[in-house]
Amino acid sequence: MSVKDKVALVTGAASGIGKRIAEVFADNGAHIAIADVNLAGAQAAAEDIRRRGVKATALAMDVTDEAAVEAGVAKTVADLGRIDILVSNAGIQIVNPVDKFSYADWKRLLAIHVDGAFLTTRACLQHMYAAGRGGAIIYMGSVHSKEASPLKAPYVTAKHALLGLARAVAKEGAAHKVRANVICPGFVRTPLVEKQIPEQAREFGISEADVIKNIMLKNTVDGEFTTLDDVAQCALFFAGFETNALTGQSIIVSHGWHME
């Protein structure tokens, strides 16, 4: 169970969860393609990865842009020689009740989470199948892949959809030794979550401290946020598990926020 000398493409990797996954993979010997809409951020992250003793490349990638995705995956193979692991992590959050949600925001969120997962998966599978070495597709789901919360209808919809995509890819990819799995984190204190705290405070008419205590962490077993390392270590586990014994599955990493 190792990622040493494998090549991982991580989307949304200029910051947050994606960046930490890239760092942990690099610390375990993987070469990394940092993909993000923020090219400067991706370049800085890639430079940090190189200082860890592995190869890295930076990609300007809007995951909803078919041409950009195809070009980014091709550049990954050209720069790093192969592609063994995709971590489909790019995402956004928009908080609003359904009756006030604009159609444009609905479409934007689903495009990034679902269309982006499809486009990056398709492009990577083509290379993985042709190379014949197998591979791992890892989707960044959420506890909201399993249940719902108010104000997050498109996010919940998108994260549920990733479970179905992973299962379909697992069925199709098995003959090629390509596995597909989903990580379902609880609340991780990233900029995405920080942004939600004042938004939810305004919407519910409560303090930001109450949002954290009574909404975000209420259902955890220890009142703790899920950490970047919690999620990155699960990604490392999925990436390094090289048989079809573990495919089409999801792991909930939430300090007990959701259990099944």
C-alpha cells in the first residue's frame, strides 16, 4: 500500500483540503499535478511540493471547462510521465434556502462538483486504461453525501451524486484495475467553511459561536472539527489500496457527525 513514484492529479489543490492531500502524497513519494483556477496559487503550491523532493507541475484548470480539463490532464502526462491517481476535490459552497436560490448559483455549484468530477474522471480514465497499470479515482464527498442540512440544497444534491458516479466508475473500471471511492468529511475549517459561519449566523439569526457549536459541531462525539490531516490520510489510504476489494465505497471522516 504505497503511492511512491505514482503521479497524482489533485484538483482545487492551491489551498485547503486539496493542498494538504497533495502535501501528504508528496511526503509519501508521489509526484503531483496541482490543478486550480488560481494559477498563481497552484504554482506556489507546486514549488512547495518540489521542495519535498518529488516532481510537481501546476495547471490552470477550471473543472467545468472541457477543453481546460483535457489540456490539464495531457500536461500532467507530458510533464510527469503518467497518471495514477485523481483526487477530484474542487468545490464551492453557496448558502441559501431553496426558495431564494438563484438558478445561476444552482447550476454553477452542480457544474463544479458534478460536471467537474465527470470531466476529470473521463480524461484520467482514458490515460489509465491505455497505460494498463490501474489507478485510483478519489472523490471529495461530504457528510452531505449521506444526509441533508438546511440552506445547502445544491451542495447536498451534488455530494449525493458523487456516490453514484463513484459506484458506476468502480463497476466500469474494475476490469482495468481502476478503483473509485469517496471521502465524506465533516466540517473542516477551511476558507469554504469559514465563509459559511457568518452566512449561517445571518440566516438563522444566531451568533457565529452558536453556528460553530450548535450547527457545525453539535453532532460530533467530541466537539472537534475534522482536520485537513484527517482527510488527507484517508485519501492516502484509498490511493495506496491496490485491489478491487476496496472500490465503490465511501468513508465518513466526521468525528461522529454522521454514522452508518
